[in-house]
Amino acid sequence: MVHETDNPRSGADADAHARLQYNGNSRSASWHYTVDDKEAVQSFEHIWRCWAAGSTTGNNQGIQVEVCVNSDGNYLKAIQNAAELIAKIMKDENIPISNVVQHNHFSGKNCPRNMREGNITWSQLITMVKNANGNVQQQKPITDNNKYRVLTGTYATKQAAESVLDVLKHRFGWLAYIEQDTKQWRVKTGTFTGMTAAQAGAEKIKAAKLAQIANIVAI
């Protein structure tokens, strides 16, 4: 079942939405995959029933795929990535193309809204799925189970640290905290499993220009 996040905020990418679920989603909704213009992130195995369809049948039978619409992403590329993912799921689970449906199919909700408004039409997505090779790159399994946090450099005021904290929590969907360092302040994240994930988190903080320094510490 195909959805859109309907969240156009900058930074509201697949990683941010996956972390939102991992950290305890405040909404009574869940989904199996989130896809953006760079990656597809899986939050639940297919055997888990996710609450996204708006109907018991859709929840019980559906594999829920959310496509990101963040303003700093490439929507067309996100749709192309979703088509690759859907093709692979169909192959793995022996699902016919006739069973690939919109969220609207089960609940009548205007979702996926951008597709329904014709930005990329539903028929175009189905054609992409049919033409896809199903070779969606899968995330490498985590072999480093050690836990890490990312700490920013210090800020002169607590208000500056709070501004960074707000982005990490509400745009990235991360757990994050402020701690005092003598007369200055720094922000630290929740835990990452594996150095690769921690390094990606540190790079994301720097890429968003939230901090010039982002240190990784083992816990």
C-alpha cells in the first residue's frame, strides 16, 4: 500500500521518519518502510501488522510504504526509489501488481496526495513498478552492536543550544538533550547502534550546519 508522509518540512526524510517510529511515534500510526530520494528504510518486518490503512483489512493485509515529500528532497527520485522497493517486495512476497494500491483504496483518505493531484500520476508509478528490476539496495546488516552518542561543540548561550535541540527532535525525529559545559552549552543525541550509524548522524548534523564540530563517544 502506497502512502505519502505529507510532511514537506526540510529534513523530513526517510531517516527522520524511521527514527520517529524507533523513538516512539506520538501518533497512533505505523508503517513498514519510508522512502526518500536517497534510500529506503525498513522499520518493521512484513509479519508485523502496521496501523496505516485506516481499515482493519488494509492493516491486516497491507505492507505499508511511505514516500517522503520533504521540500529539500527530489520527489521524482523518491517515487522512482519507491517503485524499485515495491517491485522487490512484490517479488519477495509473490504479490501481483493488482494488489498494489493507494491508501485511498481502503479508507478514502486523499493519500498519496501528490500522486492523486497528478504531480506524478498513479499510472506512472505503476509503470515504473512494472519496469523496475527489483534490485533495491538493502541496508547492510549491523555487525557493530556497540552504542554511541554524538555530541556537538559548545554554544555560548542556552538559547542557541535549544535551537539545535529543536531541529534534532522535531525535524530529524531524534532523541536529544542539552547539557551544560562550564559556562557554555552543548547538545547530545540519544544512542546510535554501530559506529557507521553514529558517523552518519554526526555528518547529518554538520551538513545541516547545526554545528561545526560533532564528536562521537562510546557509551
